[in-house]
Amino acid sequence: MGSTDSKLNFRKAVIQLTTKTQPVEATDDAFWDQFWADTTTTVQDVFALVPAAEIRAVREESPSNLATLCYKAVEKLVQGAESGCPTEREKQVILNCTCILSRILPYIFEDQDWRGFFWSTVPGAGRAGLDDDEGARPLAESLLLAIADLLFCPDFTVHSHRRGPDSVENMQSIDSCEYIWEAGVGFAQSPPLNYIHDLNRTELLRLLLTCFSEAMYLPSSTDNTVLNPWVTFFCSTENRHALPLFTSLLNVVCAYDPVGYGIPYNHLLFSDYREQLVEQAVQILIVTLEHDGGSAGPENLFVNYLSRIHREEDFDFVLKGLARLLTNPLTQTYLPNSTKKIQFHQELLVLFWKLCDFNKKFLFFVLKSSDVLDILVPILFYLNDARADQSRVGLMHIGVFILLLLSGERNFGVRLNKPYSVHVPMDIPVFTGTHADLLIVVFHKIITTGHQRLQPLFDCLLTIVVNVSPYLKSLSMVAANKLLHLLEAFSTSWFLFSVAQNHHLVFFLLEAFNNIIQYQFDGNCNLVYAIIRKRNVFHQLANLPSDPAAIQKALQRKRKSPDVISRTGSQETVSMEGSHPAVPAEPGTLKTSLVAIPGTDSLCYLDVYDLKLDVFYTEAEMERRPLSSASSTSFWAPTPEWALSWKCKLPLQTIMRLLQVLVPQVEKICIDKGLTDESEILKFLQHGTLVGLLPVPHPILIRKYQANAGTAMWFRTYMWGVVYLRNVDPPIWYDTDVRLFEIQKM
């Protein structure tokens, strides 16, 4: 911490700045140096000693002083980047200027009249270490290039390669590719750990993130051509360090091991400076990767480099690193709290999403081995854990989006057949089965015990189940019963008639059953048995009354009865060891608002794995309408014509044929052998066959995720919301006038 004297001097300088009504000349170094030359302050000190009200007061009452303070601080960073900060005093000046700019920038961005300030050229900026060519640069560009240089400054942020004590490294001729921070993608040497370097990098990255955060002060818009000028410039060819910096950030994140050397309680004994660096690094990555310039602007080099990674060992390093970090909060140890639990899993999920989205080779690498399950299990854990907490609805969405993207590939469904043996602490029924069973059991839990705001996700959850269903070789009895319970809940007449799109959920479930029966009948005796036991659900669905009187009666029943979806099955009581039930957010928890997600049909396009196209499926798909919040609140009322329009298309033929053939056989066995034991019936079903008895197999339809303006806007608000809420020490944007989202207290 800085000494009391230096804090006092710094505070005096701030008071002088806020009380001076006359502009202070830029040449008055004695005045300006008080802010950075004679003080040793931490970023927490700066935030405490420079109150928001005073920054706003200077902005309104003496704008030229605020402008000069920004300009002089940037000038110091530029000088430091050129000199290489050879002395400790110069290093401290750089850190002080970095902290001051991190404090002030949000108050520049929140005022529309000031937003262009950093993109203007400052009169006389050609002097004091800036040559005349550089003098024409906007202040923002000078600042960004100085930060990039300083992130590869020997003995300040990287390990020096100097040969002897007297040799000096020239900052302008440094090849920063030799100074990449960590071994991994495209770099083999692992430089020695240095916590001072980690701290200095963290401060500079925090300032960089603050520069990029101008996006928070612009209202949400689905116009994809609106590029963040700070990100656009930083990720362009103007930044000679773009490649080594991208590589450094990615490698630092993927190489990080929070458990360290495996010493219990090590995180309580000493501070882990690497964790702070990793958090800032992953936040910088997801923010810079949001903008794919494309036709709208210059190429984004970070997106370009990410999309060009292709070596198997690099993919392996990235995937194993992300899986290790995502799994970290799930690890159970015999000594409570003995291992460090990281908190930045939301940023890691966004990074994983970006990797799959921009690099299809990475996506196929993930899916070609069962390593994908090391990503799946933590995602299911987070979904289950967050389902009751409205402040984490964004986490629910990103987890489901990733699974929707993965489920569009055949290999994902195939991988789910691997037995699930690792027991992660989740409050779900105990079962013996595969990763497919785990997925279904968790989805059932989300649908039946999650909060109301998750309803728009039901379509996505069932789309994932449909996408993987043709490949599921043997569902457990627990998972089979869960699927039947969902059908039972969704096919009640009041549920079907209460919202215009609710029948889609029944279509999805029937399609999943049809896929399993047609393509995986042999191993799925549990599901077939569950269908036989619940055959009345299918018969009721086929004979659903839809005359005006029946519709009215159903809607009246809705008003009286509790929510059917929240009725849980009998197995819910037995939970896994070490699990904690999902709980709502603590009172006072902050959350950021999100824009609505587009409906599933605009999120996906159809991929057909068969040349024979069954007319029913295409028509049913054509009739799907976006699930927008407007459609459920507008004045809509069910009519007999509307009910008949979809009822006649219910894909019940395969299931009805199965029941027609198997029910008499099962009943005969029970009577002949006096059976009451279901294991004997399952044995019979296991060896049965329906070859030649079922309708011709329908084509497999896979709904693949497709990006659109709506999802791009959703990702932007979600990502910046996460960054806003995660940066609390210091609270960079707290209490500033952000416009991209609203901040709500739970």
C-alpha cells in the first residue's frame, strides 16, 4: 500500500484540481506531477481518493483541466513505452497514470459530449516525446499503442533477455513474439513466474478493458455495423503486438492451474497474482472477439488468429485448459475449502463459445473425442445450480446455447453414450447410466423446478434432446421416466390451450421418442416400457377434445390448479452425495438486464440426414412461429380451428403402432406367467423386435444453431453485464450511467 504521506499529497492534488476554476497550463509540470510522480498509490487508493462526484464536477465546471489531466497521463504512458521505464520511479509513474485513467474513463464515456474527446487530436501533442508524425494521432490511438508496448516492456511486464548489466533493450526494435507470457499455442518456452510482472500486466489490462467499455454507454442496438472504435483499432494491423498479445492472453488463461502444486489451503497462505491476471485476460479476449469486422470495417486480428489455430496439440492444450478451469468449482475434496475455487466460469463459457463459433476445426476436434464430456458435465452442473436464481439467467442461456451448438453435430449425440461415472455434487436423482441420462435428468430438473423466466428456454432444451435422440443407445429408467413426465405435463389440455406455442413442446418430445424407436429400438427397452406404462397419455393426446366447450373447461381448470410442470416425480427425493439444492439469489444481489433471445426457429436452421422428406415434418417446421414475449401477452385466444390445425399433424403414428403391437404381447406374458416383476417384462422387450411392423423410418432432422442480429446483441449485453458485475475491486463502472443494460437489485 502507498504511504500515508503520498496518499495525502495525492488527495491534495485532487482537491486542487476540483477547486481550480481557471485552466491549469499543460506546461505546469509541478502541478501535474503531483498526480503521478511523487506518489505510490494502488488502484484501490485511487478509487477511494477520487470520488465520482468530483470527477463529474471537474467535467462540468473546468472541462479543460480534465482534458489536460487525461492528455498528460497518456503522454506519460507514451514516454514510458518509448523509454522502457528503466527506473523504479518511472515504473511507478506508469502505474499511477494507469490507475488514474482507469478511474476517469467511465465518466468520459457516460457523457455524450465527451465521448469523442479521445478520438480528437490534442493541439501541440507533437511535443514531449511524440514526434510530429505521431502528433496527428488521436489520443485514443496513442493510449492504446502505449499500453500494447508496455505489456511487453522488459523488467516491467516481461522477463528481460538482456545479456549484461549495462545493455539496454530498445523498445522500438523489440520482437515481442519472443516475450510471449506463457507456453502454449505457438510458443514453447515457459518464462519464469514473476508476481510483480503479473501485477503490472493486470493493471494495464484493466485500463485496456476500461478503454473498451465505451460499449456499455451506448444503448443496445441490433445494428451489427456498430463497431467499438477502441477494439477495432487495437485489433488492427496498427498494433504491432496484436499476435503476441493474443497468444499471451490465450496461453495465460489455458495454462492456469488454480490448484497449483496441490498444497491444501495454499490460496489462504499466499495471494495468487496469476488468478487476477487470468481474469483480466479472459475478459479482454471475450470483448475483443466480439467484433468480427468483416465487411463493416477493418479485419479484427484477434478473430483472425483465433480462426487460424489448426494444430492438434494447440487444440488439445486449449480444450484441456478450459475443461480444467470449468471443472474447478465442482471438485470435491475431503478437506472443506482446501482448494481454490475460481469464479470466472461465465467468461470461460463465452470464450469456449467464441472458439467453436470462429474455428470450426476446433469444434470438430472437441467432438471427435470424449473430451467434449469434460465440457458438458460442468455446463450441466452450472445449469442445475443456477436454475432457481434469477440473477443467473444469463448463465442459463449461454450454457444452453453451447449445448444447442454442440447438439447440431452428430458426434455429440454419439459421445453421450459414454457411461457417466464421475459423481459431481448435484441435487438430482441417483441413476446408473450414460451422459445422455445426465443431460435429460438435469433438463427435466430445470423445466420442473426452475424459475418462471426460464420458460423461453424450454424450446431450446427440447431441441437439444431431439437433436441427440437418434444416437442414444440405451436410456436409463430414470431418464425415460423423466421424458414421459414432461410429455404428461406438456400434453394436459389447459397447458396446450393457454399459450399459442405450447404445443411445440409436445411435437419436440414426440419427435425424440420417434427417433429413438425408429433408430435405437434395440437398446431402449426402458423407454419402450415407460411408453407402454404411460400409454394413456398418448391416447388422450390423440383424442384431445378441441370444441369450444372443452377449450373453455380446460382454461378454467388452469386457473384453479397449481402449475403441473412443478409436480415432480417420485424419485426426486434421492439426491447425489455432497449436493446442495439450487437456491434463489441472496437479497441485494445485483444483476444486469438482458435483451430477449430470438425464438428457437430463428436460432436454428434444418439439416436433413435423409433424402426422403416426410411432408409432416416440413409443414410442422414451417408453421413454427418465433417464441417472442409479445405473442404470449397479446390478445390471443385458442379456437377449435387453431387446435385442429396442429392436432392433425401430431406425429403419433410410430408410437401408436408400437403400442398396438407390444401392449397385447406384454399383457399376455403378465397373465400367462403371473408376472408383476418389471425386470421380466424388460427382458422380453429387450429381445423383441419391431422390424417390418413400424412405419418407414422418417428422415433425421437436426436443427443447427445459426447466428443472427438478435443473438449477437444478446451476447453483447450478456458479456458486458458479466464484466460489469465481476469487476468490483475496484468497482470500475459502479454508479456510472451505463446504457447497454439496466442494473437491478434482487
